[in-house]
Amino acid sequence: MKKFWISVALCLGLASIQEAEACTGLLVGKKASTDGSVMISYAADSYTLYGELYHWPAATWPEGAMLQIKEWDTGKPLGEIPQVRQTYSVVGNMNEHQVAITESTWGGRPELVDTTGIMDYGSLIYVALQRSKTAREAIQVMTSLVKEYGYYSSGESFSIADKNEAWIMEMIGKGLGQKGAVWVAIRIPDDCISAHANQARIQQIPFDDKENCLYSPDVVSFAREKGYFKGEDKDFSFAKAYNPYTFGGLRACEARVWAFFNKYNKDMGKYLELVKGDVNAEPMPLYIKPDRKLSVEDVRQMMRDHYEGTELDMTNDPGAGPYKAPYRFRPLSYKVDGEEYTNERPISTQQSGFVIVPQMRSWLPDAIGGVLWFAVDDANTTVFTPIYCSSTAVPECYRQGNGSMMEFSWTSAFWVRNWVANMVYPRYNQMIGDVRKVQSELEDGYMDRQPAIDKAASELYAQDPQEAVKFLTWYSTTTADESVARWRKLGEFLIVKYSDGVIRKEKDGKFLDNGYGLGASPDSPGYSEEFYRAIVKEAGDRLKVK
């Protein structure tokens, strides 16, 4: 998302990290998944983005109709473009043809922002979804719109996928007075995984591979013209030219890509120094072959990652507090005695608006094959519910207008998930287990039911496709709304169990009494020995019993 900036004081050799909003995207080719699905993911991270599910119905437009373009982040009007005759249904970041598009902003060279452009990155995504039947068509739509109407945003990485292919496209404008953008799109091999996280990732460009690599004609010449690159085309690096490495770009951004790669490939340890901030280290590849195939559940769990089990594990330093919380509240960097330090920035973070895992399946009709696994708020403390891409209605719990960042709603999934999450953060390692139980109860249940839902929908589709769509819309909306009711029960359970610093005894979700109708005496677990030692070290004899 926009507003992620890493400012570099080059003359002083210093790098300061300042984060407001940022996103993470994972990609899985169809031969790298356990069932042949193409999958991508997206965490839309922002303190100002409210978690809700967007929906544009399919429509036929009159000749001469115009489409008003507003900046996705702010709602600022940017201009108008001609509307096409037919647009497709879109739910969230996926359309009825199983095309899905997500992004992460890396900013890049600030002089290349064109404030006169009409197409911002968000509008590119949602206009392309309404106009494209394949990933390749979406790339053509997006790049054509930018060429004709100008590009308003800063540097972006886009995941663009359909039921057969997954692509990463990176794009940056040309600055005031030069309409359009320079860009390159590379198809991720079917047996590989990839990722991007607010740092440009494409290095050398395989110019001769016309089937799997698309690019603007001036992607190299423009860099030469601006003085960003000198050398032969074969040595050109898109990332080095348009978004050079900084400490922040590696530690807060590329490290999230490494977390994904390291989880599924045993050879990624050699890039640890890179992602810890060594700008001179060897870059990671754009994509890798995983040691095993990934499932939807694997991708969902990866979106909950905080570097657990690695050198960057956020639960292993004093910042985790007495309850080993993998969270660090902003700002991302801080100073002590004049020296600057950083907190880690993991994939999962408290300020997510929504998190998705689009799953595209080529062996089923589009209406059934595309499933948007949709969640709101922090991926770590939420639940992903299935939204079939043919759905013609949005669940009440995800409906636009049901609550906002300034208005709480008990029927809003975002606020109910956020309510539970903010109970868990202060006593994380005591309470997260109860969240995991309900997460598994719901998400495992959805996965267990999916074959039966697909089968029932396929039988309906063979008789009447519209009946299948009605059925899948009912299932998607009902499932999501029921999950919020269950999550509210979870919140009520947590308040009772953990109030006032104790843990009340329960078994299978039912609280125990003392045999006389009153609550059993609660446990008072206190803190860990490690934390007590830290207190004694700091307090000295002041707290010593004499």
C-alpha cells in the first residue's frame, strides 16, 4: 500500500526507517501446490484501512460512458477514463474468471512520481479485474491504461494470477512531464514460489524469453537517460536502477520474503546477512523451488508468520515482554543514546485491514474454481472464510458501511476480530492457544467441507449455472457471518477466563465450580523465571524480602 517510505540519508551513510503502511504478497505456482491450485496472498496493512469486502457486479455500459478514477488510499478524484462496454463481477481482489491481483508499494525514486497521472495503483487493480479474463490480459490492461492516462502512484509490485499462471509485475512512473511508466512482468514458473514485500524484487530481465517476460520498451533506456544505469542490457537490474537497496528495504521488507523462502527451502540461510541489512550482499532470487508442495493452509499460516524459529524471532528479546508477544508497536525504529535501532517487521502485523489467499483451480468451472480466502484484521488472530469468486452478494459482517475506523459495530467482522486480538496481545503466550483452537475449528471445518460444497455446486452448475451461483453465494455469506458469531463467543470466553491477571479453570470450554455452585479458585501463574530475573536485576534490593 501507499505511504511506505524508506528515507536514506546518503550523504551521511545513514538509513532511517519510517513506516505508515505496507503489504506482503506470496505466490505459489500450480505445480508447487498440493492440489494444482495457483495461489497468491495479500496483507493490506494500514492503520487507516478498514477491513471490508469490496464488490462490483458485472455490468453492461452504454456507449460513451465514463469511469471516474479516485485514488484508492484517499478517495481523491484523479480524473475520468472511458468505460468499456462490459465489465466483470469482482469480489475483493478476485473476479468471476478467477483472475486475482494484489500489490505492495516500494516507493522507489521520488522524482519519478507523476502527480498529473490519472491511474493510481489501486484503480489499476480494480479496473483491470473488471476488464480481464486472464492474468496476461490484466497485464495488458494495466500497462495500456498507464501509457494512455499516466501513472499517479510511486513504485509498485503486483501479483497477477489466474487459474494457470502467476506473475509479478513491477512498475514505476517517469516523473512530471513524461506520461506513463517503466515496468517489467515475469511469470513465476509453475513449480516455484515467489514473494514481494515493499522492496522491488526483479533483478536481471530475461529479454529473450518473450513467453514468460513482458516489459516496457524503454525500461533500460529510461534508466540510462536518468543516470540510474550504465552498462549492457544483460547486466541491467530493475531493482538496482529504480529501488536500490537500503538497510530498511532489506530488514523491514526483503526479510519478509526471506521468511517465506526460508520456511520452504533449506538453502535460504545464506541470505540471512542480506536481510539483516547488508546492502552489498548477494540478492535473493525472484523465485525458488520449495522443498515440498504447499497447501492453502500453508499459505494461510505463512501470513501469520513473525520469524518464529529464526534468528529474527520476535519472541526472543525483551521487546516481547513477559508474555512473549511477537508484536512491536510503532514507530518501527527508535533511538537510544543517539544510536538508531529497529524493530523487526514481520509478515503478520497488528494493523492489517484485510488479508487474503486467492485460490484458483483450473479443473473446475470458474464460478466454482475460484475461492477467495478472506480475513480481516491481524492474520495471526483472525479466521479466513471462503468467498467463492462467483458470489453476487457480500456477507453482512464484511459489508462496506458496516462500521468504520471511527465507528465500532458488533456485526462487523473487523471489529469483533480486533476486539479479540487486543485482548490477546497483552498476555499473548497465555491466550493465543485458545485462539488457535477456534481458528482450527473453523478453518479445518471449511477445508473438510470444501469437497462436498464443490461437488454440490458442480451438480447444480451442470443443470443451471445460476443456481450454482446462488448456492455458493449463500454458502459464502452464511459461513462468514456465522464465523463472527463464533468469534464473539470466543471473546466472551477469553474475558471470563483471563480477567484480572488470573486464569480461571475450564474444561472443554466450560468453567469449573468449587462444588458449591461458585467458581473454582483460579490459577495465578505469575511471570516466567526469566522475567522475574530481569525485574530483580533492574530493581536490585528494593524489592527484596527481608
